[in-house]
Amino acid sequence: MSSQATPTLRLLGIGASPGVAVGHAFILDRKRIRTPKLRLAEAEVEPERMRMKTAIELSDRQLAELKDQITRTEGSDHALILEAHRLMLHDPMLVDEVNRLIIDDRINAEWAVRRVARKIKHLFDNIPDEYFRERRSDVDYVADRIIRNLMGQVVDEEVEVPAEAIVVAHDLSPADAALMARSGRVAGFVTDLGGQTSHTAIVARARETPAVVGAGRASEQISPGDLVAMDGIRGVILVNPSEEQLAVFREDQRRYQESERLALTTKDLPAVSTDGYRIKLYGNMEFLEEIPSLLAHGAEGIGLYRTEFMFLDRKTAPTEEEHYRAYKQVLEAMGGRPVTIRTLDLGGDKVPGKTKHEKEPNPAMGLRAIRYCLSNRELFRTQLRALLRASVHGNLRLMFPLICGVSELREARSELEACRTSLGRAGVPVGKRFPVGIMVETPSAAMIADRLAQEADFFSIGTNDLIQYSLAIDRQNREVAYLYRPLHLSVLRLLRTIIDAGKAANIPVSMCGEMAGDPLYTLVLLALGFDELSMTSGQIPGVKRFIRRVSRADAVELLNGAMELTTAEEIERYVRTEMDRRFAEVLEPPAAPPGEPESAEHQPTDRTTG
């Protein structure tokens, strides 16, 4: 029931998990904790250090218990996050610095923890990659836990969520998000903080619960019991909507649920155009828990499996055995479908045990991805050996990121073959030879795609980076973010160059960037001749449905018309107009809430970053 007497509040965040939900707000406020600030007498310093030590030990026991609880009910993936928090508890960067402040500055442990946490978070702020920048929240979770234990507060109070609740919070810890989602009583999540790669977003997608994150001050603006209508695709939240607005959301909810139902009934049908052009639709993933959702939505394989999560929040790099177990699980879970595993795509400052304190002036273009792996061969070989061993368990495709030239590809392949030979001599079982491809995400790789195609078994285009590097814009920079244009003529020409090279060499060309999952671009990608598109699970049904209802001949006609134009604005306008004119009945987008800005529909997301 809506409140007609209360003005409607409209909030905009980031659509982090698809779906539409309507329910009453349940405000979870665990984040706000005031940190006492005290100066210590000399005699109080040592007892304060002991108090800190006790709080860390207690925090460690709590996290161990939570990990066991979640592992029993949710599997091991979310538990890995809690294990990372346990490691952070004992990190010298945290513990030693807190003790130093207690001794040198004679401040109480709570204050010291908060100061050190702020300092560590500042280091994360300077990381260009959104996925890793989101790990700032882990620092907060760990610091809050220690402080609450220091203050004798209840830390893991069991939350009883009412049925069909919209949980609203400043931020959610991984434990809170996993446990509440598991309860089956949560209709949706709204958080002030977070992005596409926040823990709340990851857990919500895995549980197929609608979520809007990064909603500013939503937890302050929404009151307990408020009626909330939320759209996890557009990132729209209406608080106390009018009857008319509520009816629109209810209709969107019905259509989304119907679309999901249809997706399940057609999940095994191929994505083939009306004139017979076949595109394989794959999924992007990070955690094993995402696989059931991908399969339920019709993923024919994994187009991008990010392995970076294994390196997060650790004191040491993962062992070969840890790599092997993770890859084996995914390959077996996909039951013979292709699984494209990307080798490490990080810079040295984020690899545990290899931290470099000197800051690179421009990390995005510095020593990262394949460059870092070729500069740290033993770390690279550890991952390659694990991949070779895991290849006996399924249909593996290996992919090297940020390849800019043929020499890098040759070096990387040479390392792979050396590892294969070494394992063979040691009598370790290794699968048959598997496809070895590259991510094409720089203009240099695009311009020599014909040469790279002679030595790679497949291409996968990471459009987020390719567009960013091609147009020389930083998407994180609000001043220039508007220049990020997937339909810029230069981008279309690069895509065509890459695909032509792939076709000439008879190797498949895929796309695993954000562009792949947006139906607005599906006709363009169909016309360009992609063989595979990879996206998040929720995007697969919409793209498949679109492809199955249009002809490639029409798509080619539209693309040819677009490429006759000059500016990105002209091309975008043309594509939108033609899509509306020719395919309005195919697109059938959910109706926007009355008065809702159109721009909310296509917010940039990094989740599908390739």
C-alpha cells in the first residue's frame, strides 16, 4: 500500500543485481560506530596493547565461526572473503601500525585502529581498477569488528528480517549480505556505498536478489517501514511511490519475472538470427557460486573467468594447489562447456608478497597483466602449471590479458609449453592441448590483429579498455567520462578490423566487455560478425531474445548506415532511431517510472570489464 500523503522520494544508484522489487524498508545500521578518542598515561600503554591483542583474537574466532557457518549453508566462495578478513586481521600493516600509535602517540586502541584503517583505505583509493578499489570496504569491516570488540559491543547479532523486506544499509558486510540473502526473506538490497564489484553486488547476483548500490545517502533518507520500489537494472529507487508509480513498478516486476520465466524455458535454445546467423552466448564470472545462475540463464560456456580474486587480501600469493582446485571446480561445474580462464590481470602493487611501495605514475598503463607475469616468471608459472593440471577436468580455454604485440604472446606461449614439458617429465597428468587466446584491448593489438591472429587460437575483445585506450579517456574521471562512446566511429572501425583479422585466420572472435550485454548494441555486434558474446547471467536472456527475433541482413544494413556518419552523437542517434523504428516490438524495454530520467538506463558498469 502506498502512502499518498507522503511525498515520493526518488533516488538513483547503480543497478547491481537485476530484477524489480517492492517491499517495506528494513534499515540495518551496523556501520555507524563512534570511535572514542583518549590519550593514555604511560602506565596505560602496555595494558592497551594487550587489550588490542585480545580484540584481534576475539575477532579472529568470530570470523572463523562465521566462515564455518556460511560454508555449511552457502558453500565456500563467500567463506573465502571471510578468510581474507582473518588474514587482514593479522596483517603487520594493520597490527604493527596500531601498536606503534598506541606506544608512540599514546592513543587508545580504537582511535589507533581507525587512523590506520583510514591510511590503508587511502592506498586503495589510488588503485585505478574499480574491483580492487571496492576492497576498501573490507578494511572498514575488519576495523569495525575490532573496534566493536574493543568496546564490548555485540558484533554478530542475528538479524531477523521481515518477509519481503527491502534491506537498506550504509554498507553490508559479506557475512550480513550472505546470511540475509540465504534467509529467503529479502526482496532487495539498497546500500549507500558500493559498486558493481562490491560484496553486496556479488552476493545479490549469486542469489538472484535485486540490488541497487552506491545510492548516496539512501540509508538516511529512507525510514523503517517506508514502502520502497526498486529496479536493480536501472538503479532506480522510489520511496513511498504514488499509486501510479507503484503500478508501473508492479508491471515491470511482472514483466521481469515473466522474462525470467521465458528465459528458463528457452535457455537451451541457440542464439540464432532469423536468417540463420549463430552467436554463442557465454557468461562472465568470478565466483563458483555464479555458475548455477549462468546455466539457468542459458550460458553456453564461460567467456571470462577472472582469477584476480584469488590474490585479494592475502599475505602471500596463492599456491599452485589453490589455483588448481579453483580451476578444477569451475571446469567440472560447467560439465564440458568451454571455460575461458584469464591469467592474472593485476599490477605488482596488488599482488601479495610482491608489494612495491614505489607508486607507478600511471598504473593502468604500467607493469600489469601479462607484462607483470612476464616480469615475475615464477608467479606466472605457478598459475600456468595449475591451469595445465586442471585442463584434464574440462574444456579449458586459456586467455592472456593486455597483449600488445606478437613478442608478448610468443613469450607467454613459450612459458606455457615449458610448464607442459616440465609437468610431463614429472609424470603429472595434463590434459590435451587447449585453445590459447588473447584479450584484444589496446589499439596496438587491434592494428596488428592480422599478425596476432596467426599465433592466437581466439580473440576476446575487452571493450571497456579498448574504448578507454582508443579514445584516451579515463572513465573514472568525471570530467571526461562523457567521452566514453562505444559507438564512436574509431571504435567501430577497430572492432571491424579485429573481426576481419579473426575471420581471415579462421579463429573465433568474442567480446567480454560491457558492450556485449547491452541490447542497444546487439544489432551492431551481430552485424560486425562476432562469434561469441560474454556477459553477466541476467543479460543473457535479453540478448538471446533479441538475436532470435532479428535478421543479420537488417543488422548489416543498420551498421552500414551508421558507419557512413561521422560523429559519435550522430551514430548513437541513428542507431537509437533505427532500433526504435524497426525493432521497437523486439526491444520492449520495461516502462520507465513516470518522470524518470532516461540516462539512468545505461549507467557504466565495470562488472563485465574485459
